Amino acid sequence: MIDQTKPVDTPRPVAVGARIQTLDVLRGVAVLGILAVNAAAFALPMAAAMAPEQSPFPLVGAAAVAHWTVEVFFHQKFVTLFSMLFGVSIFLVGDERGNEARGRLLRRRLFWLALFGLIHGAAFWYGDILLLYAWSGLFVMLMRSMSPRSLILFGAAATLGLATLQAGTMWLTANGPAALADALSDESMALAEGAVSASIAAYRSGWPAGLIENLKAWGFLQGMSLFGYVFSTVPLMMLGLGLFKVGFFHGRLPTRIYLALMVVGGALLALLGVLEWREIMAGPGVEATSGWSEVVASYPIFITLAYASGLILLTSRGVGWVRRIFAPVGQMAFTNYLTQTLIMTSLFYMPWGPRLMGQVDYPGQWAIVVAVWALQLIWSPLWLSRFRMGPLEWLWRRLSYGHDLPLRRQT
């Protein structure tokens, strides 16, 4: 549909009434769930966030439960969902490849997303995912007119293939030659622990030391993202787009398919919960499950699809409270994602905050996460009651379309 007041090749912004409620709900749940995982990466240096055995907080008591909850219910599940939904947005913005106006809009949108990602990662938080999404989107936009069957088959095959490769590597690390275990010697662990303490001290010392620590972590992680994680992100985006095209996200598939996905994902989630708890209780450096916890954890896609299926059934079958609670957060997912960064970095290492880096244990991190969840669940519908979209969504659209867009709702 073309706005006749503009040149004929200028695509009209998607109307608010055209939004797909299930997508907003899923996007809202995903952005909230991602914070639960990212909290440790805000509160601790990258080495300690990625390897809890290097953290200053031992996994005992409440800390063990808090960490177990993240690893079982959140880790990789919600970023997987968010990646699938981003694949859907590639099509919603760019339409079919034959639509040249929409294609130009999509390319501009990805360009500005990359710029946002550069600023977000380099100046605020090393864990930025926006640059990876912009990079991955360049590939997915070339595939957006593929058939649903091809998108699903390729996306699923690549996702499961990479998961199996990871699972095999994890199993061999635990059960293979002793030389693999020697790489994690006590001496190297002591050096790593010293590096973590030094990094915490640098973050807490103020600017520019905190910025330098963030830049070092950002450079390392973005190298992995742009030349490694892209191979797992693109298939997830393709899978998400394929599922969108067959009506999965609309709730149009037979109920039995959603229930089957929930059963499979629920069984895997229960198994992962048992295995992860055994690993945590055994303590660092002990393979209590002979690598099987890592094997099961390598397949988050099944748990993600179970989560999505449950939310889709609730939303599409008329359970209104799910839509009312989560859809506003999803409509403002870009703003809420970046707001999470502003809040968390202000708490943990920005010069204007209390600089709590390395001082908040896992239960304390959960308390902060829940508080931010409450804030975003409250402020998102309040903002949208007066404005058409989130402030950063408006800015992103304004830059992508190249002309002014109304923000305030008409009274």
C-alpha cells in the first residue's frame, strides 16, 4: 500500500492496527527473558559471566538455585526466539525480493541497526547483539522470497547440525583423551581468576578504565559474532521466517502440533533441569553427568519452540491477559532492550552510577532483573497509551524512511 502524498517508490509505514499480536507477545517475552541471561554479563567481567567457575561468587545455596534457574529456563532459549522473530521482521519490512522500494527500506533499516549496534557495543556494553543481527540480516534478506518449505528445511537442518556438532564436542571434552582435560589445569585457572579480579577493579575505578575493559571484551566477542555466531543466527532467522509463512506464529496450525512441540520441549527441559542440578551440586571441575548436561543444553531450539507454542496457544485462543501484559513490551522491544543496557550499566560500571561490578551475587542479580521486568511491564503500556511506538522505534523508523513520522497519538 502506497502513500499517495509521497513519491510512488516510498513505502508506507506499517499501521499500528496491522500488527500481529502473537509476534508482539513473543517479542516481549523474549526481550524480558534475555535480560535474565545478560544480567551476569552486566554484573561481572566477560570471563566470569561465560565461566561461572571463575566468578567471585561460589555456586552454593541460593546462588546455586539462581544460576540453575538461568541455565535451565533461560540460557539460549530466548535469544533463539528473538533471532527467529528477527527473521520474520526481515520479511515484514522488506516484503518479497521483487519489491524494490521495500528492499531499499530494508537495507537502510539494517544499516541504521548496525550503527546503533556499534554505538551500543563500543560505548555501553560488549554483549550487544544488534550488530550481529544487522550482519546476519544482509544474508537473510536475500532469502526472504524462498518457499516456506525450503526456509524451514534449511533452517532446521543447519540449526540441528550445528547443535549436534556442539553436543559432540562437549561430549568428547568430557569423555575423550585426557589431554583435553589438561587444558583446564589449576595453574591456568588461577591465572584466569587473577584476571577476573583485575578486570573488576578496572571497571570499578571509573572512566576510562571501564570503557577500555568493555572495548576489549567487545572486540573479542564481536569477532566471534561476525565470523562465528552468524552461522547459527542466519539459520534461526530462516527457520523463523519459514514458520511465519506457514502460519505458525499466527496460531493457524493444528493445535496438536503446538501441543506436540510443548511435550517434546517440556521433556527436554525436565531432563536438562536434572542434569544441570547434578553438575552444579558436584562443584567446578567435576563432570557429574559425563558431559550429558552440555549435550542436552546444545538443543535449546526444542525448548524455545515449546515456549513459543504455549504462548501462541494462549494468545491466539483468546487469553487476553497474556496479550495485555506482554504485547506492549514487544511493541517497544528495541527501546526496552537498549533501556535494559542503560539501567544495568548505570548500576554496574558507568561513572554516574554506584559501580557495583563484581559486588552483586546471583540472587542479587535476579532481584535487579525482576525490578527491571516490573518497570518495563508498567512503563510500556503507559507510553503506548500516549504514543504510537517506542521512542527508539520511532527514531529507527524515522532514519530508515528518511522523513518525519508521527509519534504522539491523536486525541
